[in-house]
Amino acid sequence: MTELLLVGIAAAVFWKLYQWSRAPHDAPLRSVTLCLLSAALSYPVAMPGGASGVDTVAGHGTAKLIQNVLLLLTVYFLMCFYLYSADGQAARRRARREAVVVALVAVSITVAAESVPNEVFAGSFSTADMTIPQIAFFYGGAGLYLMYALGVAGRWTRRYARMSRRPHATGLWMAAIGLTAMAVACAVRAVIVAIRWSGGTVPQPLMTGVAFLLVVSILLFVAGVTYPGARARITSLTLWPRHRRDHRRLTPLWQLLAEAYPENVLRPASPTLRDRWRARSVHRRYHRRIVECRDGLVDISPYLGYTAEDTEVLDLDPAELAERLRQAVTTIGKGALSPRQAVPLAIPQDDDREADVRQLIAVSDALRLSA
């Protein structure tokens, strides 16, 4: 499971690095990429094997220091994403000021960690001796900055969630709740540090509850960030077989109209075997075929013998319209010219895309049955 998670994180980082390489001046994209990169680098350092390896080489506590500095950078770049998304000089100045703040915090906790023996700095948050001022400052200072940055990011996420529509609003609200819960957990941990620094004790169930809240809030934030994209992907895959089927059913009508007006056939974007089965390519070919059929019907309509004032053309059933279309293609093939104006054909009663496609398919099915 851990290996799969690492592979997923690495894939996300490489994808964002690729996107960043294609748009090096995109400040929000750069912030997201550096946020993911910092989080990805902190994960192996936090693992027991990675932490012990780093501590063996650089001394006890080094892995913990690196992990916390990377976490500070993670939330800083997350905050920068919102700042740069505002796209204003004030936002850019704010990002530079925030960079100074996170640098000061990182330097301060590094000095605190280096000012105590390595053996004292060993251990976890629950076992560390918080009566030592440097240890308390290390955990408290990092926790307070995390609380601040996560709280600010959560507030901006809630603002964007109010301005968005579903499914993006749903994902943003999930992310906002996750960020707020993480900020609350960091605030509680800061209180725990203060209590233990003063010599008090904290019940173990409370420590466990805060750790559980952090895990749940992180998962909720990740779920919120991925929800819109995952839902769009699932919807796309759900529509894939239907669009393939409708694309094939439109073939008789499309072939008839393409024979009369080959110039209406749009040039394929990616005519490869792999592209043929991709969901995005299927949807693209499906919508392109609808456009080509509609363009062809507009061009061929003057040859049906109706004028713009005639209304009976609107009431033609699919079978009769299919027969008229065959006759019109024959007329065009003989080089006949028609001075009549274009009239609408195969217009559905309901004014929506699905009804329009059903009407085109009905005409196409009638052409296939009469062939």
C-alpha cells in the first residue's frame, strides 16, 4: 500500500513538473508543483526506514527537522497558489512577505533543533521532552505556522467554494473543511506543547484523537482536491459507450451528407489507433459528427423543394425526411442548382442537445432501414 501511495505521489509530481516545463511563467501552476514536490519529499523522510537512514548519516533528529521544514514549504506554496491566483501586484507582494515569514520560522526551528544534543531531539511528538525550551519551541513554532497557513488557505478555499458551482463547489467545500480541521488540529497541538512545556500532562486519548483528526482532515482535503477531476473522469467513462454507439448510428446520415458536401467533413485531430479508443477522442469524434451532420442538413435543405415560409418541412417524420434526403443528394449529383433559402431540418421539439441527437439518430436509422 505504501509503495502504491509513493508511486501515485511521484506520478502527480512528474505530471505537474511536465506541465510547469510547458508553462514556466504560470505562477499558480508553479506553486502547486512546488507544493506537491515538498509534500512528496517529506513523505519518505517521515517513514521509519527513511528517517533512520537520514539520522544514521546526519545524526538523530535530522530527519524530523527536514520533514518539518518541508511541511512548512508545502503549506507556504499552497498559500502561494491562492495568492498568485488573485493575479495582482498586491498578491505578489504578499507572497514575498510570506516567504520571509516561512524562512524565519524555518531558520528558528533549525537553530532550536541544533542547539540541543541529538539524543534529546530523538523521539516523536508524543514522547519528546517538552520541558526543554528548544524542543517546545521547535514543535510549537512549526505548529503555529502550520495553523496560520492552513487557516488562511482554508478561508480562501471557502471563498472560492461560495463562488463556484457543482461539482467544483463540492470539492472545494471538502478541501476547505479538511484545511480548517488541519488548522484546528495544529492549534490543539500548540496548546498541548504549552501544557507539557509548563510541566503539565496531557491524557493519551487526547493525543490520539488529535493525531486521528490530522489523518482524517488530510484525507478529506485530498478527496476534495481530487473530487471534481475524478467525477468528471467517471462521467466521461460512463458516456464513452453511449457516444461510441451514437457515433456509429449516425454513420448512414453522415455518409449521405458527406457524399454531397465533402468539404463539411472536419479534419480529424489525432488519427491514431490508440486515439481511437480513448474516451476524450470518442467524445470529440461524436460531437464532430453531430456538427458535420447539422452543417450538411443546412446545406442540403434548399434541394428539398421547400421555402423558408413552408412549415410542413418541420413536421416531416424521419422516414419521409430520409427519402427526401436521398432524392436531394441525387439532384445535387446531377449538378442542379437551387435558388431556395436554407430551412431547418430534423428539429426536435425539446430545445436541448440530447433531443437534437435523438432526432438525427432517428433520421439516420431510417436511412439505414431503407437502404
